[in-house]
Amino acid sequence: GRSVTSWVRQTVEAVTDRDVSLSTESTNRLSGVNVGDAQRASQAARGARALRHLRALLL
């Protein structure tokens, strides 16, 4: 959700601020990896919630 997105943005900004010498290319690669990881994490969380919901219905 939004919290994951804002966390990723803050993390990317913090890394960029800490190491201004990073090239634009490596910064883009870094942010792309972080965003992809965050999307996978939120998908996994949704999947886990759906499984818990199904289990609750079955039990």
C-alpha cells in the first residue's frame, strides 16, 4: 500500500542523499530493485491475508 511505497521512497532518498556520488544509472537501478521488492512483498502479504481468510472460512 501507500506505507510501503513511501518507505521505499524514503529509503531511496536516504541512500541517494548519503552517497551523492552515485551515478544516475545506479540510482535508477537501485530504486527499480527496491520498488520491485516492495511490490512483491505487498503481493505476498495480500496472498497471506487471503490464505488466512480462506482458512478461517473453512475452519
